[in-house]
Amino acid sequence: MKRFSLPATALAAALAYAPLAAPVAQAQTGPAPVLAVGGTLLTVSADGQVTREPDLAVFSAGVTSSGKTAAAALAANSADMTRVIAAVKRAGIADRDIQTSNLSLSPVYAPQRRLPDGTITPEQPTIAGYRANNSVSVRQRKLDDYGKVIDALVTAGANEVNGPSFELDDPDPATDEARTAAIRKARARAELYARAAGLKVSRILSISESGGWSPPQPVMYRMAAQDAVSSAPPVQSGELQMRVNVTVQFELAP
């Protein structure tokens, strides 16, 4: 049995040549493909990629509050967070797109006294108060309103905002398009090598894929309520790149 192996980069894998192809899978776990007598095995890697404008922004917003007692910190936090969630809903975000992502309560310790010689007093740390945090993860579908929504949340009392990360609500169509491009590229390379070797492509023995989509770098915000301004922060959503790599084994015949 003769073997050729061809490396290449890949962005997507597709079923455009389904009559010749085995099912696409993330990993090949079945038995090794069996070549016909006199057949030649050619392994090709190829990539397919497409770009799309995101249609979803995901970010988190929350409130950190302090109090002398745990109950006081939690009560203040609950009141502030209730206003923040109400502001999220007034901004047009549906209930299904709002999810609590963090709820915490922790003690705040008083700093230990430093003696004139620079050493720290051996006293046990004492609790000076408590800090409560509550955050929600928000999926926003109207990207043009993102800056206005953030401004409204900070005005309502949010003092922590992280994000956004931009995504596709339904990435499958773009990923399938990238798969198709990858398989076509792999097939074209196989045909080229077959012609150069005086052979022809007989069939596809196996296909495996890897890859996914690459989001733009998230823009991070972290602000205090007292620093809030009435102007909405500018945000650019950019483009997402859907990338899939395929490795295809072809059988070449005379």
C-alpha cells in the first residue's frame, strides 16, 4: 500500500461531497479504513472559514455593597440589585436573557496595627464589616443599544460591568458554510496530487474536523457608580470568524 501525506491549514469541514464522504466527526474512533488492492492512501488537511457580524452581546452587570453587619450588607445589595435588574428589563432585555451569575457575601477584616519597629501586632484579624456582591449575566440582542443599556445600568446603581463578548445566536449555518469550503479545498488538493502522481481520486475513506468560531476580543468595563457619566460608552462589535479544519483520507486509484 502506497501512502501520501499532505499537511495544510483548515477552517471548516462540510458535507458538500456527501456521496463520497464518511460522516464528519470530531474524532475518528472506528477501525482503520481499508484500501482496495493496489490503492494509494492520501491524507490531506484543509481549512474553511467565513466571517459574520455578531448578533448577540453577552455581558455581566452587578453591585458590590458594604455594611457593618452581614445583614446590612446583604440588604443594601438586594435593594441596589433590584433596581439594576429593573433597569435591565426596562431597557428591553427579556427575562430569558437575564441570569444570576454570582451571589456572594464575605467579611472585611480591619488592617492590623503596625508597631514603631515595623512589625505587625500579633493580634487575630478582626472583622470590620461585610461585603456582598450580586451579578447577572445578560444577553443583549439589539447591539446598537448596548452603550445606552450600560449607561442605564450604571445610573441605576450597577458598580461592576464586565463585557461584552460578541457571539452568534445561531452559529450553525455559518459553521456549515465553513465546513463546505474546507471539504471543497481538501478535494481540490487531492485531485491536484492525484493528477501529479498519474492517479485519480477513487473515494473518501474518512473525515475528521476541529475548529470553531473566534470571537473578537471582549471590551471590558469596570466602573464605580459615583464615576458614572450620562454618555453611553462607544462599542464596536467587529466580526466573528468561523473556522473549521478537516483532515480527509482519500483513496487514489490508477
